Amino acid sequence: MFKSLNIYITIFLFLITARLAAQQTEKMMLSGTGFGDTKNWDFFCTDGANSGKWTSIAVPSNWELQGFGKYNYGFNKEVNKGKEKGLYKYSFTVADTWKNKKINLVFDGVMTDAEVKINGKVAGEIHQGSFYQFKYDVTELIKFQESNVLEVTVSKHSTNKSINAAEREADYWIFGGIFRPVFLEALPKQHIQQVSIDAKADGSFSAKLLHQGEAQKLVLEVFDQSGEKLGKHQQSLSGNSNLIKTTFKAPKLWSAEFPNLYKAVFSLYDGSKLVHQISKNIGFRTVELRERDGVYINGVKIKFKGVNHHSFWPESGRTTSKTISINDVKLIKEMNMNAIRMAHYPPDSHLLEACDSLGLYVMNELAGWHGHYDTPTGTKLLKEMFARDENHPSIIFWANGNEGGHNTDLDALFTQLDIQKRPVIHPWEIYGGFETTHYREYNYGIGNYDQGRNIVMPTEFLHGMFDGGHGAGLEDYWKAMWSNPLSAGGFLWDFADQGVVRTDKNGILDTDGNHGADGIVGPHHEKEGSFYAIKEIWSPVFIERREITPAFDGKLTVENRYHITNLNQCSFSFKLSRLATQGENTIKTGKIEAPNLKPLEKGLLQMLLPTDWNTFDVLYVTAKDVYGQEIFTWSFPITRPENTLKAALANLSKNKVEVQENANAFILKVADLQLSINKTTGILEQVQNQKGIIPFNNGPFIQEGATNFKNFSLKQDGDNIIISSSFDKKESFNTLQWTIYPSGMVKMQVKYFPESYFTKYVGVNFSFPEEQIKGVEFMGFGPYRVWKNRMKGNQFGIWKKDYNDNSTGEIPFEYPEFKGYYANMYWCKFITKKQSFKVYTDKEDIFLRLFTPKKQKDTTWENMQMTFPSGDISFMNGIAAIGTKTQKPETTGPMGMKHIYYDFEKEPKRALDMTLYFDFTGKN
């Protein structure tokens, strides 16, 4: 009896499950889902690599990455661009359970023209346009329970000139192929065709519903992510187009800070029979443009901390994956960004889904780099974009092309199609209440913005190139943007270097020179220095600068720069550390009570520090967001350079300093150490100890100042030997003094005046053969190098760095780089192939310069200007700034300008002071 009952229950559950499945839209993948998940199709390439023969190819993919056809960057001359076609074939079988259903063949994206046949019959008109989902009704072409043959002829160069102008004559790699998934979908004859949703912050809900076939009733149910029902609405239908309207009580709102999602389930009934059911992820939120004011989300004014983003992966071109999209969004949010612009085309749907669920405001863009689609083509593709993307709560802006690639005939269509009436942007133009001009120089741009009437929101600014742009200049721009009520923030260019794997060049990563090396991260998302600078500058928790003195009371002034989050929803902690060159650091940690501060409010972080806090070297303060993710960790040095120097000088052995002279040099000996200093110039000529010669010499030479040391004299001061130049206001106003101690420690003090009122950098240089360096270990801010206009993002500590000759944005894309400027050096140990030596200072704010990075190919305007002093190793009071692809350093803001030093009529007390202590003994 029980056995029979179980059989009946099993049959009943099977019938119920089958009935429910019949009510859903069913899907059958013909390709893989993306990079890392593909299916092989038969393939024939008409020209270029591996052409003229039938073989197989992974789908989805760009065929160049599979070894076919010709690679091209959009800037290549037209005559040099590949025009090959790809012929695809794939066989599949459809079960007869799909009989009596409507069957669509769906392509998520094909570059560029696609002619489709099923079983030798044309499925529909040739589709033109790469980044848009399109489908064919193939119900009458499908054979059930037997093989069907799908044939697709893809022309990567379109026969429609406006397609090429919008998509392929552009500043990015251009490819060919079926690069997004392909699938069949089966719908009941009576089905929901399209639903366009507007869910407002006040709970009001409206949806435009289109359906096919007979249906009299629609039931709407909304569930939160845990499955709890928010509410239910039932409405009678009239005809095939209906407006569904209802209100839900107190929904949790969607924002980038709290991306609360709901599932809206739409059930279509014919009488009492459920005929079709679909679900959509939605967010309740209101987007409002207030003229001459700003953009409001749920009634809150927003400043966008955004970045431009290409759909890209080195091994697969424009073919990506859900995993790649999620990781992209996580990295963007890790930089404390809250917005993303889809440049310059609609992305994969899974990227929009990641923005919905993880929280990013989105500007979705109809393709058009500098050219635009003709009106018939643009109309068709815009409708396709809306059909796929319109219900994503993350999308708060639409962009009609880019930088002149705007077809203004389509502006009204955006509004007509969009039930939510989201703002439409013309990136680069003044349009619709927005001033979005790209790459405005700081002085002109900010001044113009301050006097304008439009909402200021550059859709591209601080154009990255190699190590320039992005974080370099952002601190100045953001200060201006934050304080300007008409500023809505902006979007940096761009997220990642477009370094593509060249299957035709032994697999190298190619950025097409400086064209694709625009990213904040590398091709495989390697973090550059700007990544961390942006993370600090755009932190929604802003901690005011505080110098730690013995009077420090554990209080830091903090400002809440979130838009919605109260700081009491975040968590804070501190760590005190005694830094060690070997072994573990000594640390003490503690929690900090999160202050009750609403957005834009200021208050205090109060730390309950141990009584011995001032015996530590550094205080770290970490903030984490409501999800437990680090916002940033700030460093507050406690110890001073003179303290570390004092510790280094303690308990040193003493020996007699011996002096010899010849016609040209002072020869000084302390035990096994011997120095040679030129008697006329004071320049260090040679250093030698028991292990041999240390090739550190030929300095100090003053950078951007006169090395006019003269009239040296030698004297004994107790056990010390002092070699000094004389001061003369006209002839030798810069002075040099060497002090040699019985311990073998050598002190150098240079007092100098820069030669000009404006100087690019100032300091002293020495020579050292680069081939002899193995690495350095230093105490200061690291591990990334800095520029005058990119000082943020690093932490104070002891950093050990092995030598490399890496350049940002170039192979091997490994970071941090070795060569460059480093901030707040306390001491540095130079690890050479033969022995090491160490340099200390008792001065704050000394920069260390390590060699000169290899020259990178700048643009013809030479805006980036990676400039370094003469010599090999420098100790500097001021360093150079760096420009962007489109701006010279001085146009990125005050921090990008040259240094200003007053001459003070060469008054010695007002000279710059560079004091260094060298340990050449070989015992460090």
C-alpha cells in the first residue's frame, strides 16, 4: 500500500513539475556561456591567419584570439583593416517537448553583420551591430528529434558605413566573431513578450506589459532575496498591451551603498490557467534630475565617483564571463567608486547584474565613438538595448553615443522607450542640463564650472596613460568637485589596460603602444599605484590630517562622505606597530567606537590607546564598511627620522679618523673604511671598505641649482673630521659639509637655493651603476612610487623591494615598479650585488629617487612628462608631477604645478637643507 502511495506521489510531483516547467521560458544553450565555457563549432575564415579551410572554433569568442583572421586596433588605417568573414556551422537537436511552442534563436552579440540560416533557410534579415541582443522566430524552421543545422556568416566589417563609424573607427581593439552566447528559447504560445518596470522609492510600482495570445489576468508577486513576500497584486488585462499599477508598502530601497533587490514574478493567466510566468530582479529607487542642482537618488544628492569600463579580457577580447564581471565590479568598489560608465557600448548582461547586486550606478551607452549610427539603424539597436537592459536598477543614465557620436534624432526615442524617464547624456557635450566636457584642464575647467549653470559631470577626465592620469591629479580635482554644489562628480578614463593576447605574435600582450595602456589596473587586473591613491582620495570616510605629537589625545577628526550610510554602520580599529627589519613587528590593536555621524557630518574618532602608545613607530587606523570590506587604512607616523637615526648611532664602535691629502683629494680612513673627497668640488669620488669598492659616488650634485661648492677646508672637531665649503652670496651660496665620525658614519649636509623661482624638482644626485643594484629596503611610505600630484594611497612602514625594470602599462605588467620617487624616507638600505650600504636622514619629507624608468612612448603632444633628475640615486626636497594622456602635469591642478621657492637673497638661514648620514662600513 505504501509502495503504491509513493508511486502516486511521485507521479503527481512529476506532473506538477512538468506543468511548471511548461509555464516558464525554457532555454537551450547552443554555445558556451563565455570565456572558460565554450562549445566548438565548425568554422571557415575567409582571409588572414588560418583561413581558407574548414576547422573548428570555440563559441563564444573573437576569432582573432582563436588564431584566425587579422588583428586591428580601431586607429589602423582603413586600407590595413581586416575585412575577413567567418562561416559558422553547428548541429543541434530539439526535443519534441518543444512542439507547440514559440522558439526563438537568440544571439547576445555578434561582430558585426550576421546572416543566419536554419536548415538552409534564412532565419530573417541580416543583423548589423555588435553589442546588442537580437533574436529570430525559428519556430517553423526547427525539426524535432533530428539534427538541425545552424549556419551563420559573420562579416566583421559591416556593409553599413554608420555601423563602422560608430563601432569600429574607434580608440579600442576591434574584433570579429560570435563573441557572446547563442541559445534557443521556447515560450508558450500565450506568453509575456516584454515587461518594462518602474519601481519608485515610495513603493509605487508600474509596469508596461506586452503579451501574445489570449490572457485575461496578470498576477504580480514581489519577493525579497530571502524569499519573503513583499506583496501581491492582481489585475485584469485588456488587449495585448497593459499598464500594471500598484503600490508596495515600505520596500527596502536600492542604491549603490545598499543594493537591495527584489524578485518580481509576473504570472499570466488564461482564465484560471497559468500559461506563462517570468521573473525580473528589480530595485525600488527614484532617479531625479534637478536642473541647476544635481542628480538625486531616492531624494539624496549624489556625487559620482566613476570609471569608464570596456568589456575585455586579454585571452578572449570582448568575450568575458560572469566571473570576470563580478571581479570587475568588486575591484571598482574596492577603489571606493560608486559608478561605472559602459564605454562605449552596452556590456554583457552579467556585468549589469553584478552592478545590480553589488551596487554601482550605471551609465549605459548606445555605441558611437566619434561617429554614430544612421537613424534607422540606431532606432533598431536602441530598441534592442532597451529590450534587454531597461529593468536593471543600476542603470540611472543613458548615453547617446560619445564625443560627437550622438545621433540627436534618437534623443526623443530614449524618452519614449523608457518608462522610468532616466536622464539622457551626450558625453563631451553640454546637453540635458549636464556639462560633461572631457579632459578640461584644472584651472580653465574648474573656473568655468564654478561660473556655469549646468550640472558638472565630466564623463571622462584625467585620461590614464601608463602611470599618468587617474590618481595623479585626482586629489586636486576631487577637492574642487566635492566643494562645488553643481558638481556631480565624474568618470575617470579608464578601468583596465586593453592588452590583448596576440596569437599571431607568439602570445605577447599588446596594448597597441600607448593606445590601450589607459588603465588603473593591468590587463589581468594587476593593481597600479593609482589604484590605491584613488582608494584613499575617494574614501567615503575622510580623516583629516593629524600630526602625532606627545600631546596626541587619541582623537581624529572624521567626516562622513557617504550619501546614505551612517558611520555607526561601519567599523573602525587601530594598530600600533614597532617596525622591525627582521622578525615580526611588535603590535598592539584595538577597536574604535564608530561615531554616530550622518552623511556629510563631521565628528571625532576617539581611540583608547595604551599608555605606551608613543613608544611605537606608527599608528594605523582602518575603516571597514557595513559589509566588512576595508575602506582604507591610514598611516600616522609616531616616530621621527631623528629618532631612528639616534637608534642607529647608538653603541657604535669608535676608531680614529685618519686624514691624508694629495693634490686632488682628501683621503679619510676609519678602520677598514676609506673615502676620497675632491678637494676642489667636495664631490665624493670613491668609497671603499674591507669588502671592496662601493660604486656610490659622483655627488652630491644639486638638481635645478648650482653645484657651486668652493674653498673647502678641513678641521678636526674633537674626534670628528669636518670638511666644509665656504659661503659667498655671489659665487658659492650653496654649501656642502662632510663630517666623518669615529664610528665610520659619514654625515653630509647641503644647504642650497634652487636656481629658479619655479622648479620641477630639487635635491642632490649621486651616481651608482644600475647593474649592481639588487634591491632596497627602506623606512617610509610604500610600496608604490609617488608623484608630486599623486601622494596618496601608500602606507608607512619598512618595505623591501627587489630590483625590476618594469614600466607601468607594459609587459610584464608586474607591480609595484622599482624605479621612481618614494615619499618620507627615514632610511634606506641599498642591497647591491657585492655588499650593502645604508643612508639615514634626520629630516622629514625627504624623497628617495631610484634610477630613471625607461622612456615610454608618449603622444605627439608629450603631455605625460615622466621626468627625473640627472644621476642614478637622488635625495630630494621636491619631486616632479606627472601628466595624463591629454594634459601636461601643471594643468592637473596645484599639486601638478612646479615648486615655488623664494631666493631670499641667498640668506643661509633660509636655504633648503639636505642632511644625510651614510653607513659604508659594510656592517649594516
